[in-house]
Amino acid sequence: MANVYLHWFDKFFHSVDGPAHFAKAKLVRYADDFVVLARYQGPRLLAWVERTLENRLGLTINRAKTRVVNLNEEGVCLTFLGYQFRYDRDQYGRGHRYLNQEPAVKSVARARERVKEMTGASQCFKPVRVVVGELNRYLRGWRSYFGEGYPRKAFRKIGGYVRERLIGHLRRRSQRPFRPAEGTNWYQHLTRMGLEPM
């Protein structure tokens, strides 16, 4: 429904008297969530967005979630569709910055929460390989969606947390302290059980 209704916002935005022309702005929208990109976001552009959404289309802007972000400022980031965008210094010490795109902090926290649910005490009735299969399916989707940009740090965090939770799950299910076979570490053991690496 949001796409059908806000199709008109797209039309107005790109019309002759819209921000695409007078401010050289770009609109990136997914359903009812959108970002307006412009080199200079002046009062005219902001007033146009508010007037069009509230007066022309009869919608209410969520002021708590709406803000103007200047990515050129130090430490400022933009969060959109689960991703976080910000300019970071070049990691090799060169004199320029690059646009870093990585999973947002909230996205990583939500993934951890989901992994915690999938490996909790309430899941002990399931065979371990079923739990591993469900984790693989979830993580494959997460990895596929967040594979753009520079996700390595987030992938490492999630991968480590998954192994930690699975080890706890195996120990919880066992009446005696569970250990991998001699000469095998936990990483190898979980891989043999079918856990896919992040």
C-alpha cells in the first residue's frame, strides 16, 4: 500500500518544480522509508518534503525518526534499511576517506537475539543437526542481505556468537561435560556438524 500511495511522492519529487530539478536531489525509497540525498539541504528542500507529504498527500511525518544528516561531519552516520553509512578514514593511512557501508548496530543486535532464541533451552528437544540446519538457513539469508559494503567485522561478531551459543547448547543437552573428540577443536567439531562459516 505504501508503494502504491507514495508513487505520487516519487512523481512530484521528479516533476519540473520538484527537488530533483531545483536541488539536484536524489530520492531513495523502500515502501514508506526514504532518504533524500543532496549536496545542500536548505530550507526550500525541507519545506517541499514536509508540504508535499503532509499537505498534498495528507500523511504525518514521524519527527522522531526524521533528521538531516551531514555525512561530512566527523562521526556522523546514516542508518537506512538495516545498514549504517558513514565516512571513515582510509585504513592504509592515505589522506582520503571512504564511504563505509556495514550492518547497523541494531541489525547485529537483532541477529544475536534471533540466534539466542534458536539455541535457547526451549530448543533442546530438537536434534542438534536440525538446530544447525535452521541456523544455517537464517545466517545464509542474513549474510546475503548484509553482504554489501564492508560487513567483515559484523560477520566475525555474529559467527563467534553463533559458535559460543552452539557450544552452550551442546553442553546443556549433555548429562556429562561435553567435549569434542580428542585432537579436534570446537571450530572443527561444529564444522563437521554442518555449521557454515560466516
